[in-house]
Amino acid sequence: MGPESERVLVTIMKAVRTRHYGPAEVLDVVDMPVFDAVANLDFAEAKHILSDDGIYMSSIPSPTNMLVAPVLNRFRRKQHRTLWVSPDGDALRKVAHMVEAGQLRPLIEKVYPLDDIRAAHAHSKTGRVVGKLALRIASFIS
């Protein structure tokens, strides 16, 4: 994805600030919470970009996120938080209505045929997916 398409994507998503980075790139310190949407860093790798009282957030549960981080957060200024979500049928129905009304459009990067599931999985592991990957499953119903 080039700079122009990234600019358009950020505009569509109404993001306040985004960062596109690779594992070896050094980032500037940011003065706002950091949400690692793809969880490709852990707190130890991300804390250098946090301000002194910064917060790093991830939505991927792990033993470290669930058990260790809450204890360590009591003794450090930089915080590691896990965002928790729970199923909500009413909210899902509202989202479905918004999709049907054209108010919400899913961002699908690529659709793979089911036979290419290995390629889809490899693509998902690159950490470079913008949007969602989908599998096309042929209909066997006549």
C-alpha cells in the first residue's frame, strides 16, 4: 500500500494519528495511548514509544496480558492494558443494519478461494494486512 492509498484509508477511517512501521524501525515517542490493532508488538517492544505516563493497549489475551501486566502496572508509570470485548447481539444487529444501509462498509483487502487457504494464512502472518482477508467458499446447494 502506497502513501496515497494510506492517506485515503486514514481519511475514511477518521483516524487521529496512525503509524506504519516495521519491526526494526525506531518510532518517536507519542503523547497519546497506543492501540496495537494487530498485536504485532508486545509491551517490552512498544514501551520505548510511550510517554512517561503512556498506555499501550492490545486486544489479544495472553497469560502476560491477563496475569502479569496488571501486577507490574502497579509499580510502573507506563501501563500495559488489555481491551476486553464481550458478545452483544443487539450491537451486532445494529452493525448489520448499518452495513445494509450503506453507512458502514467493511474493508476487505483480499478474497482468497478456499483452495488457497494456506496463502491466506501466510498473508495474515505478514503483519501488513490492511482490512480483512476473506475466504470464498463455493456454494454446494443447488
